Amino acid sequence: MARVVLSGTLKQLAGGASEIEVEARDVRQLLRELGSRYPELAPHLESGYAIAIDGEIFQDAWFAPIGPDSEVHLVPAIRGG
Amino acid sequence: MNDVTMKGLSERLFKVVGTRPLRPDGVDKVTGRAKFGADIHVPNMLIGKVLRSPHAHARIKSIDTSKARALPGVKAVITSADLADLPSEFIPAGEMMVNYRDMTRNVMAREKALYEGHAVAAVAAVSEAVAAEALKLIAVEYEVLPHVLDVAQAMEPGAPLLHDNMYTIGVEPKPAKPSNVAKRVEFALGDVAAGFAKADVVVEREFTTKPVHQGYIEPHACLASVSEDGQAELWCTTQGHFIVRSFCAKLLGMELAKLRVTASEIGGGFGGKTVVYLEPLALLLSRKSGHPVKMVMSRTEVFRATGPTSGARVWVKIGATRDGRITAAEALLKYEAGAFQGSPVQPGCMCAFAPYDLDNVKVVGFDVVVNRPKVAAYRAPGGPIAEFAVEQVIDELAKRLHLDPVELRLKNAAKEGTKAAYGPKFGPIGMVQTLEAARAHPHYRAPLKANQGRGVASGFWFNIGGETCAALNLGEDGTVTLVAGTPDIGGSRASLAMMAAEELGIAVDKVRPIIGDTSALGYNFLTGGSRVTFSSGMAVIEAARDVIRQLCERAAKIWEVAPDEVIWEDGHARSGKLALSLAEIAETAGKTGGPIVGNAAINAQGAGPSLATHIVDVEVDPETGKVTILRYTAIQDAGKAVHPSYVEGQMQGGAVQGIGWALNEEYIYDKDGRLENPGFLDYRIPVCSDVPMIDTVIVEVPNPRHPYGVRGVGETPIVPPMAAIANAVENATGIRFTALPMSPPRVLEAIDAARASKI
């Protein structure tokens, strides 16, 4: 299962959980699972987070694959000027 | 994921990429042919003008437009009553998350005017004079409220409250009362208390920065025409005509396909043209009047009602061992958002310590509303403010440790595999390479005279990808029209044409790049985030490969061989001894299957961060406090510089904007919260005579996720300058300046105070 690291605001919304294991093959499955496990997290996941999978940041990419041993971080989405 | 990534980047020999052809838009721009936002005129066009609040904070009790509507020549008058109210929710608009409740209130004040210059009503009339006269006839009854402009004051209990429905997100327990603090964010890694306990030296300081405007030379301008059947055209100066379409359609209840938006040439944006101000108003006035409506902001309006970036207060604490290894770093960032939430404090927190490989980090940020225009993005939004503070503390730490500041940075530099404080590990990045280039540069060892000082600072920006489309249309003569959907601000038409030519194997002057309107291509996210050469480049390369596939198929048909027996090499289809050039295949395309068009529609991922190190020499006049920039060298990782002149131009432009931010630029308000310097005479951005030639060094650490190794370069160059200059001024005077701008009165006051303390 992928290891998902939550920090800061997301950690608070997930009731203090900083590392959790999630069964997910891609980003969309991950977001669904996180939203279902932590309902308070759900609206924030849809409002501007990117997903870093093994160090590479994916933004708005539902079908980016997540490996069974992947380390996943939720990172605020970056826009820029 | 896209499939255009190529392996063996370092082995690829480029023919076009890396050269310096003339830019395709150059002649039009130097001869005055280029059509900017205000350059379009159409028959029966009206002129639209906006009535703006004279108060920094006031409840709008009533608006009477009857006299204005009765004025001969006035064709339409609008207020917020003409715009639908929208719920407060962050919903996707392309790649952006947007709160349309705030947006509709920002384009036209509803219950309250929240800053001086906030739009309150607008008119469309047969001439500018009639429109101006009509504005005078609109009677607005205000109840003036106390205002707050400074982030620290806005956070105090009892501060004037901008929004009575704003409850801070990200704090526990959830607040029982509303406040001006929209959000608290936190990023942490390791244990900072344990890290500081291991430190031999700890430096801790507080810094302040002022709001500064993006300072684009071209004011906001647009022309809208809505027909009786609801179809609409909009011409405007913008960094993203697709997002303008999304925003306007939502605000005005239009279908996307009925609104065609064309991006004009753009006279600068720097993040400030990623939002809408006039565009929905012009569409609404046109819909109401039945005429095309043109609107152009004055410079005063630009200052009073658009941008700027945040003013901020930043506290930084860094500890290190005697040998220069940083053991812990902590920061608190408080950023002004303007009248509506959404400051760049989050990326500021993420950038703060990103150039460094640290085990123990904690960064907390607050997004705070104040009675100024809502902030807009400004190059590397949030990053320059954070690094102004962090890079000065790093400099002071080096002094306390008797280490060279570049050596201290090298000892702690982030590299491939470093875990960022905000979570993920970095891929290949160029922090070490820019520092080594700085150390090796003759500038770093050049002698200095009395009252002169040298400063160094580094900076980081993430860079982004995103939704992008491109099309390549082959003409029957073998020339290629390249259609991109990202407005060209920094020379991207040139770099995109070069990548198309590189891939197709033809001369770059055979490719004519244009920016298509919103009906010409699928959705394109805006020009911002240093994404265009990366993302549109990726799309162009993919479209070129689509063209090549079709060219090879046509050649195979002509030669009556299997398609897999044909390869594309050096601008020719080849099969054994047979060869056909691109132009030869294009000439007969009508007979071999029809026109050849290459398309790409991607969501580009894998943008690699860009790091920079700047060196600056200053001279401080002890009698006047004036800081003169003597020499400036900007060093940056570009991944692969497609057109080196435009990479250098981005680096130079960022440095110059940073010089203005460091030395001159600030908003001056009177006691009622009214801006007193809304013009370039009193809000002084640098001009050519203020700066030396900015020397540049391009470092190339290829980004493995781009076919040519490209990284974005547009934003990072504005991150280091303020800290580099502050470090240089400290080196020259012995005085650490923790507040911007370091303008002559402030510098002189500090010099005088230092002299007085020695007496």
C-alpha cells in the first residue's frame, strides 16, 4: 500500500494523522479514499492540492499512477504569476 | 502522463534550440504595428468608464444612477445589481480554484467598498467626455467605516473587520468570531526544538516588506461586443484569454462557446494580468447597450484598483553548528491579501527554505485581509518576500560563523534527493551549480572601494505545467503556422517556433507562430508559473511529432512501401535511398490524403524547479542615503535555454524589478487610506539609468521530464534581488536593513542613527 504523508493543515483536518497507508492505484482513487476516510479533508482536496508521488509533483492528474510502495505527499497546488 | 519525454538529453545535439534567431514579433513591436489592448476600434463603439470608491472602507447605502442614465449620449449604466450574486465556494475554473463570490464583489462592490478605487458603478457612452460626465451624476451614499492597511494591525483584536463571515481556516479550535485572518498554513519537517538545541549559533530577526505593484507598462484594456443572440467577442490584454473566458462566462451566466476571447499583444503582466477587472463590465455594458464597448484604465486606476503583491511581516530564526551545518530553521510569515483572501503566503512558506537541505524546519503562514486592492500574482508569488528575510539571516549567520556566504550555502544546498520542507524529494536541481558558478565568477572576487559592498542571495521557484494545446498547420509550400494558446509575454513565440523547427528539421523562419483565440484551440491555462516554454513547448513538440507521423505515412503511400519502412531525419522522410523533404510532401498533400495538421492537447506534468544565485555590488552615499547598483550578476538554472537571449532577458528583467522592490517602490497612503502616489512619477520603478548592465550566467541542469530538458525561467529571477541588495548594503554600511524599501531617507536615517550611537 502507498504511504501517504500529511502535514500542516491537512494533518489537522485528518485528526492528527501524519502518515497513513492507502490502497490506491492512481490519484483519483487516492483522493476518494482520503475523502471517505476523513470527511473534513474532502473539500480541501478538491481546492488546490497537487500530489507528489515519489518526489514528482502531479497537478490535476487523476490517472497518474501510484505504485504499491510509493511515498505520496499532498502539496498545495502552485500557480504562479 | 504525456509520452513525449526523451531519454539521453545530454547526448542530443540541437540545431535550432540554443541559437538566437530574431523574434517573430519584433518588427511589429518596434514599428508600432503591434496591436495592444487599447489599439482596437470598431464601428458604433462606446467608451466605458468606472466610478470608483473614494473611501478605503465604506458601506454602500444607496446608488442613484437616474441622472447619469438621463444624460444624452449615455447608453448603459451598471452597478452590482446587474451582476448575479454567487455563493462562496472554491470551484475549478480551468486549473484555478476560484471563489466567485469574491470575484463578483471585486469587479463591482456590492455591500461595501473595501478599498479606495473599488469599482462601484460603470457607464457606457458615446465618448469619453460624456462617460466621465455621467460618472459625476451617479450619487452614491456611503457610510464610511474604519479601515486597516497593515497586516499586523489587521490581525489585532478589535481591528476593523472587512468580512463578517470570515472565520480563520486551519486553526484549532475553530474560531467563534470572525476576523481578518482568512487562513493559517503550516509546513514542518523534523523537530525544530531539538535542532536549535544542537546549534552553536542562532540568528533571529523580523522583517517587513511593502506592497509593490507589478508595474506593467500597458494598463488594463479591453473591447467587448455582445450581439442580440447572446454571442460575444472580447479583445483584451491578458496573460490567459481562456481563463478570462471562464471567469466572464461564470460571472455573466454565459455559455463558454458563445464567448470568443482574443488576447492582444501584451505590454507586460508579471502575474497582474491573470485576473479580470474591466472585462466582465465591458461585456455587461455591451449586452445592456447593444453596442461594442471599449474600456481602458488610466495609470491611476491601475494603481488604485489592481494588483499589487502583498506587504508582509516575516520572522526568521536559523541555527547552525560552528562548521556551518544548519541544524534548524523556523519562520512565521504574515501576508496581506488585500480586500479578499488569497495572498501568496502558502507558496511563500514553501519557498522559504526550499534552497536548503534541512532536517528540521517549521514554517507558519497567515493570509490576512486589509483595505487595499486584492493582491494579484507577481512573479514567483510569495517567494521574494520569504527569501528577503531568509537570505539575510543566512548572510548574518555566515558572518557570525566567519564563513564565506557562498560556502555556507554550498554546505547546506538542496540537491537531487533532498526532501523539501513541504514534503516531496527534489529531482535534479541546480542550486549547487548556481552557487559554484557564483564562486567562480570574476565578479565575486572583484575589489571594492570605500562605501561599497557586495551581497549574495539565492532563490527558488517551483514552476508548473498544466493544460495546454498546440496546432501546426502545414501550408502547401512547406511553411508551418504554429498556433499556441498561451499569450506571448517574454518571447515564447520565438522559443515555440524554434522547438517546432528543431523537431521538424526545418529552418525556424519557415515557422510562423501565432496566438490563437479561444475558438481556435482547446483549453489553455494561462501564461504564468513559468510554464509556457515548458508546457506549450511540450505540446508543440508533440504536435510536431504528429505532423512527422503523417508526413511519413504520406511518403510511404507515395513510395508504396510500408509506413514502418519510413523514418524522419533532418527534415526529410527517408526509406533506403528514397527521400522527400517536408516541402515536397506538403506540396502534394491535397492529393495524398488532404491537409496535414498536427495537434496536441496535454496536461503537462514534470515541471522542474529553477534555482538562482545573484551577486550584487552597491555603493551607499553616506551623505544622501542613496544606494547605487554598481554591478549585478544573475546566475540561474534554465534546464535547457531554448533561446538564450530571452532566458537572459527574463533574468535581467527579474533582477531589475527586484532592484525597484528593494530600493524605491512603496505605496504611500494618507490617514484616510487613500493612495497618494498612484503614478510612475511618485511610485518610482527603475529606469535604464538606474541600473548597470545585468550580467547573466545560464546554468543548464536538464529537466528529465521535458523532451529538451527545459525548465521555466520567468519567476525565479525576482526572488534573490532584495536580499542580495540588503546583504550588499549591510556589507557597505554595517547596518542590517530589515525593512523595504531601502530608499534614501530610510538609509540616511539609519546611517545617522548609527553615527549618533557611536558618539
